[in-house]
Amino acid sequence: MFHDPLPARPGLGLKPQHYAQIIAEKPDLGFFEVHAENYMGEGGPPHRYLSAICADYPLSLHGVGLSIGGEAPLDRDHLKRLRALVERYQPASFSEHLAWSSHDEGYLNDLLPVPYTPETLERVVAHVDEVQQALGRRMLLENPSTYVLFEESTIEEVDFLAAIADRTGCGLLLDVNNVMVSAVNHRLDPVAYIDRFPVHHVGEIHLAGYDETTDDAGERLLIDAHGSRVRPDVFALYRHTIIRTGALPTLVEWDNNVPAFDVLMDEVRLVDEVLDGTLNRRLAS
Amino acid sequence: MTSQSQFTRALTDPAQPVPAGLVSPRGSVDSKRFAVYRNNVHVSLVGALAARFPVTRQLVGEEFFAGMARLYVGQTKPKGPVLLHYGDSFPDFVAQFPPASGLPYLPDLARLEAAWTDAYNAADVDVLVPADLSTIGGDALAALDLTLAPSTRLVRSGFPVGSLWSAHQTTPVSIPALSGSECVLLTRPEADIRLTIIPPAAFAFLKAIGQGLPLGQASEAALTDFPDFDPGAALVGLAGLGAFAALTKEQADV
């Protein structure tokens, strides 16, 4: 099935405390994104507001609980719930994470890391195939933020993601904050990561704020916290990314300590400046 | 190789060492790095409980709530990735949590909050309005099987938990007297949840209807304990609050 893609403009995560203001003021935004799992109740105000907002804006449906990197088979009931949401809201995009979050003990509510080996690649490819078949559409897969490395990993993350996209036909969601977090945590060069990233597969960009602590050796450890403004170094990396990719749909994520909507719109203006800059450069060349 | 079973065991039991095979870029085992994952799991699930039980949290304070919720999270993980119903058993946990025993109304207040989220996320249906009943004759009315709307919830407590909850919806909070039982009805007549404290007789009547008794028998059940009960007035009042699903076509055509 063909869907209009997300526009190459800034978008925001939709939060219940902002529903009324968004409906009243219709802010100038390219799209809204929601976590799919928050709209898996049967009815009530969340669906009523989301339906109203979808009448005015394209929707990006972003899953956080499918456990695509899990050793266990995908949760068929959860896939059915996702399919029902996709059919109901016809989102412009569906995305999920290169991570796992469910195990025998239950759902762990965190995006846990996957080692990069030929075996895990086979598993993730099979799971992405299954998701795309179940939903009847292409999905985007997001690069993770990680805090530890697996000794068993033999493939670089960029190559791992590129292989998944090549083999399944899925797109990629490039989270620039995650790139910064993982690069600092693992002493890698974030610019080199972006420069090697298979940008032709990228359908959306995420930006967010990180927190900072230290590891056992007292060295910088960044945490993907989604509770503050996008940090200047991430914005700089985003600018570098957009010069390479051209304008792309760009989400500002802010999920914890959610501020007033106007603060989010300040972030949107900063994103807009970067996207407009690309346009001007392209017009000039 | 680090299996997800090993990872999960170390994640959920802080006494376990960092799983073998997980390292820092220096190649060393690094407990602070692994602790980020442990912390994410706990903090995010405690946050999910805080979002579902905001008045419970206000009553005990943030620190006490976080400690209590952390113990619950340690014992009870969500069954799946939809967290809307995570914490269904939290009120029972609170009831068994000795440090909270000084607040005997807390478990029922938490039950009311759990019911509130259930009502909030329940399926949308057309509700019965009092006028729908006006054309139905006496015998047919007595035989009528009404269905509660999916968002209708009933909570009965030996404490005034409805008043206590309502008092926390405005600031500054003025705490009501904490004695006396209450029957609380949650409905979603239109957009938002409505909390109503109803008489015990109306509660018994609704409960009987919810158990599938036709209106006549539900009235008798309520009248047994409450001889002054006025079923007609209660029916109109409860329908006005949106407690019932609309009549089926067959019922409306009687």
C-alpha cells in the first residue's frame, strides 16, 4: 500500500498535556509522532484526541515494545495490535528500534542492546521481514544508544543496519542523539559514523537531549534521557547530517519532564533553521 | 556469548555481577555502565506507576512512593509492552506493605486510581440516555437487561476515597474528614471521566445490573437491603451519568 511519506519538516512527540493547545492553536509543524503502545487502549480520550490531531497533521507511529532484537519469536498479539493501529490511523510512517525489551520474566520497558554478529543479523532480518509482512508496509528501524559493548560483536553498527535495510527493504530512522551518545560512550567519532551511514535508506531523523554521568573509570558516559533540550553538539552533528542527506523529517523527542508546548516549539524553530539552510544552499548551488 | 537470559537475570537482580562478555571500550567490565540499564528498567516502571497512581503518590510523598513502587517493580514486571494496565495488582501490594499500614485508606484509594485508568481507556460506545427508557412499558422495563458501559467502574470503600481523590484534583488540597464509607461510580458520559459518590442502594442496584440481572430483579435485590430505595429515580439518575450502554436495536423496538 502506498502512503504519503512524512514531510521533510520538523515534528514533535505528541503528549497528552498538550492535546488541547494543539487542537486550539494548530501550530506550524510537519507531523506528530506517538508511541504506538500508548494508543493500545480500546477507546477513550487518547483516541479521540489523536483522531482530531490526525485530521490536521501527518502521523508517525513509533513502536517501543516490539523487541525486534529479541531472541524469542515476535509477540503475535502485539503485532496484531500494531496492525489494528496502522489500519485505523494510516500513519505516514511506522518505526521501531534495533533493540530487545521482552524476556520470559516479562516486559522490561527499556531498549536493550544486541550484539552485532552474523547470527543476530539473521534474527533481526527475519523479524523485520515478519513485521513488514504483518503490517503490509515498509518500516523504519532506529539505531540504538548503547552503554556497553559485546565482546562477541564482529560487525560495525553502521554495516549491521545497512545489511538489514538492504536485505529487508526497510528504511532507517537515524537518531542523531543516539549516535552522539554511543560514540562518546564507546570512544568513536560521531562524524565518521554519520559519514558512513547509508543515508539513502533514512526516512526520518530523531533529536533529543542526553544526560551525562561517568563510568567506573571516571570517563564521560552519556545517557539517552529525552528530558531536556537538544544539546549543542548534537545540533552541530545534525547540521552536518543534513548537509549530507538534504532535508529530512526531523523529530524532537522530549518524553520525560515534558515542558510547556512553547518550549518544544523553540526547539522546532532551531530545527527549521537547519532545514531551511539546506534548502537555501541547494537553491544557491 | 551473552544470552538475553543472562542479561535479564543481571538486570533484575542487582546482586548479580555484570554478565560476562559486556565491556567498556577499554575492554574492562564496567558496573556503572551496566547500571544504566538496571536504572532505566526501574525508573521507567516506577514512572509508569507514578503516572497511574498520582494521588497515592501525593498522599505518601515522592520518596516513599518511589521506594514502595521500586519493591513492586522488583516483584512484578509488566506482562507485555502495553503499560496502560501495568499496576493492576499494585493496590493489593500497597495493602500488604507494612510501612503504609498507617494510611488504611491507601489501598482503596489506589484501587480507585486503577479503576480510573481502566475507565479512561475503555472502549467507546453510545450510552443510554434517560429518554431512551420513556417508551418502554412497565413489564418490558422490569425484564430489561441493561449493560453497563465499558467505562463504568464501581469502587466501594470503608473510607471516603472518592472525596479524598476529588480533593486532590485542585490546589491547594484541603483534605476531607477521613471517616465514613463511600460508594464511588466512575463514568465517561462524553469526553472525560466523571466521579460521582452514589448512595449504597444505587451501588447495590448497579452491581446487580452489572451481574446480569434484569431491572426488576436488580431493583428487588437493592430493596431487600434498602427498603426506601427508589429504583425509577436511581435508573434515571444513573443513566444521566452515562452508566449504561445504549439499548440494542431489539431492546429499543420492544
